Amino acid sequence: MKRTLAMLGVGIGLNAGMCPDNSHAAEGAAGFYLLGSRTSMAGFLPPPGTYVQSANYFYSGKANTDLSIGGLTLSGGVDADVFYTLPTGIWVAPGSVLGGNFALSVIAPVGWKDVSAAASITGPMGATLATRLQDDELRFGDPVVGAMLGWHSGNYHWNIGALVNVPVGFWEQGNLANIGFNRWAVDVNGALTYLNMTTGVELSGAVGFTFNGENRDTDYKTGTEFHLELAAMQNFSKSFAVGVAAYYYEQVTGDSGTSARLGDFEGRIFGIGPAINLTFQLGQIPVSTSLKYFHEFGARNRLEGSAGFVTFTMPLSVAGH
């Protein structure tokens, strides 16, 4: 049971995530899929039962731009700090579906976001015009519903799934710190985990595409986004593992609509950092904990910074227990 919960907490994670990935290309400097949410044990789906999760996510990043157009020098920058808590309910159905297990999830994010943007224009004679904008909000975000099918065979565990962003969270036109997206979005994904508890070695990978609907209030449609996440872990016991996690993101189709004044503006980013999995007892309840930190690099048309997760998962009920 203890090992099962350790696998659950890091395997489901945020069930592919549902809050800003801070992409500078996507509308509002926000994307639906949360990069780094599916790394260690990404392919593992737990046994039938009901589980609750508290995932906490932080991000701090910036982007700077300098352009020279017709004798004018344009300089600008964006700074963002984000903290989200994502209470999640997960239900894995009893019985078998297509030879595997079927799960449903629902997430109700609450987040704080502080975003500032500055821009200046310098003329040929050195005259400069500057402006600065700043917004911060503590609000409810868009709820996310998900479904997943998972299978197991020896040391191999894999799954496929989908997430749907429901645009009812806080969104205000012109606000830099919107928590919601004001658009429907769907993420389709798959993951595979190899786990050998004799040697303690775990290798995991998850891949997916995010398809964004149009924000009708701004006539802006964010392009399709690709994400890849990887993890290599060494388990020293059934309740403790250490390793490295990484992600890669690229927007594969351009933004469109009358508000997409910068054209395609496709983004890209890499992130890598340490990961720790730990399971402990809270009374009679096993609690699975996952800690991850990512340093970003190689940014193109997006923010670059640092991200982290602290995630706690526990069962409400598990079949057979």
C-alpha cells in the first residue's frame, strides 16, 4: 500500500496540469498545460479508489526585447511571479475498461499572479518615451476536468488521457494578471514508465499536444502547443527516490486573429532540475510527497525563469483496503 501511494502521488501529479506555463507567445503570457507536472511515474495509474491531492506550484520569470525600427530603438520587458494551489479529486473506477483502468479527475485552481511590463522608445536624438504597467490578482482559475486510461505489464506502466479547460475563472480584458483563460482548451497526452524495484531504477516520459480555442472577446487564437517531459529516478526504498526531471515545450503553429499583431510568434523553452519523491504516514494515512525544481533555458519568444512543485497526495478510499 505504501509503495502504491508513493507511485500515485508522483504518477498522476496534476493529471497533466492546468495552470499558466508562462509562455510569452500564448495570449496573456499563459498556457493551459503546466510544464513539469508529469515527470516521475507519469505512466502509472493507481488501483481503483478515490484520492485527493494538493499541488502547489510557483514560477518566477522574465523576458526582455530590444528592436531597432526606422531609426527608433524599442526596449521592453515582462516580469512575472506566480503561485498556484490546485486542490484535485481523482477517482479510479472499479473493474476493467479495454483491459486497463479508467480514471476521472477534477481540479479547482486558486492562484496569485503578479505581472509587470515596461516599454520605452528612444529616437535618433536620444529622446525617450517610457511606460510601465503592473497588475496582481488572487483569484479562482478555470476548473479542469480530465479522463485517463492506464495499463500495467510487469515493469511497464502506460496511459493515455485528455484534459478540458472550462473557461469560467477570473478573466478581465486588459488585465496582465488574469488567472483564467477565457477560452476552451483541450490537452491530449500519453505517458510511459519503466520501474524496476529490484534495481530501483525508474525511467518515465510523457508527451502531448494542447489545442486552444479562440478568445472571442479579444479575437485571439493561441496556436497548438507541444510538450515533452522526462524523468530518471533512483529508488533507495519503497518510500524514497531521488533523480532528475526535465521538460521541453514548443508552440508548433502560430497565433492568429486580429489581436495577434506580432504574427506567429511561436515560443520554445527547456527546463531541467532535481526531483525527490517521499512517502510518510499521517496517523494511519499514507501521504505521498513530490518535490521538483526546474531551471529554464533556451527561451524563444517566451519568459525564462525558475519553476517548482510541492505536491501531497493521499487516499480517501482504495479498493481492497
